[in-house]
Amino acid sequence: MSDAPAVAVVDAATSGNVGTIARAMKNFGFADLLLVDPPDVGPESEAWGFAGRAREDVLPAAREVAFEDLASGFHTVGFTAVTAENGASHHRWPFRTPDALADSLAGVDADVALVFGRERVGLTNEELDRLDEVCAIPASAEYPVLNLGQAATVALYELRELALDETQLPDPTHDRAPEPAVEGFYDQFETFLDTLHYPAEKRAKTMRLVRRLVGRAHPTEREVTTLRGVVRRATAGLERDGDPADDTDER
């Protein structure tokens, strides 16, 4: 998919929700806002107060469209909270969750529109019948219905990789320490155990546990440097103060 999906809002009752959706679009890289039977979203409306920096571009560029043009001109995904159906009654079934939808839409070679419905009743069955896919946000069965603005914000967050390129996405890694630095910590910890006169029969198991613990943590270089400094000082203190008691317990 070459362009980010458009975001369509059908028959919103309050302009504030449209402003909230425009803001979420700005947050996650979406730009094309389509409105079906919208309320007033002009500069004097509540939408502008809710839109934040999206009032600079997303909101004023919003286009009003007919639902039929939306359904016929885009590969459409309708969002709904009510999904308790099956193959025999499939207005809202089968459906994808937003995270699964992201992978699916990445391979669609067409203009895509993410379609959100009304605050009170969402999209009707008749409207969903005209759309290509259905998506629902997993929520508590006791109260699965999200506010319109909340639902769009959650969905657009999950789909952000369709709108933001790699340079705009935060790096989920945290600069893991180079392996030689981590191995250096293990060497220092073994020296510390030697200085501590740690029981020889327990050392291999203890080092294995330490290695597994540090391996799961993926420490940063600064964290490893700090740990090595602590172990170095502890070792030096033991050497300076004399041999510790030889009754160390395994914890």
C-alpha cells in the first residue's frame, strides 16, 4: 500500500469527536479525513478545540463524501464493537482485531478507508454490508463499547506503521550493551565469587543463573558499566578487608 489509509467518520453527532479523531490522525501519521453527513467542524466549532495541532492541516483539509462513494471508491474497513455473530449471521463477522488488520492491509494494493460510525449506535448492519472488512477492538465483554474518539485513537495507534515510515517510528530497542562488555561483567562477577570464597560446587550454577538473568534483561551499556563498577568495588573491598566467612548460602 503506497499511501496511508484515509479515515472516514459517518454521521458523527458532535464535532468534538471529529476533532479528537483528527488529533489522533496527526499523532499517528494519518492525513486524509473523510466525513459522511458531518456536524459543523469549522473554526468556530468544538472540533477545533479538540484537534490540537491537527487544526493546522488534517481538520481543515477534511472532505465531505457520500457513504456510497466511500464504499465504492475504497477498500473499506468498518469498525464495530458488536461482533457476537457467526457464519450464519455475518453482518459483523468474521472480524479482525487492529493488530491483525495492520498486517493484512500492508499488502492491499488499493486506496483504503478506515470507517468509524456514530457515537450511539455505530455503523448499521446495512452500512457494514457495503464495506469490505470488519474490525473490532478487544475489550471487556461486560462493557465492550468505546467512545468514538477513543476507538479511533486505539485503532490508529495499532495501525500507525501503515502511515509512518521507519524514520518516524520510535526505535523499540534500547541500545543493548555490546557483547564484550556483558562478557566482561561475567568475568568480573566470577572474580568476585573467587574473592568471596564462594563454594566451588555452587559456582557453575550461580554463574548460569546470573547469565540467564542478565541475558533476559538486555542491559544498556551504561547499566553494564555501573554493574561492573559495583562488582569491582565490592571485590576490592573484600581484598582490602580480608577473607570473608566461608559460609555463603545459595539464594
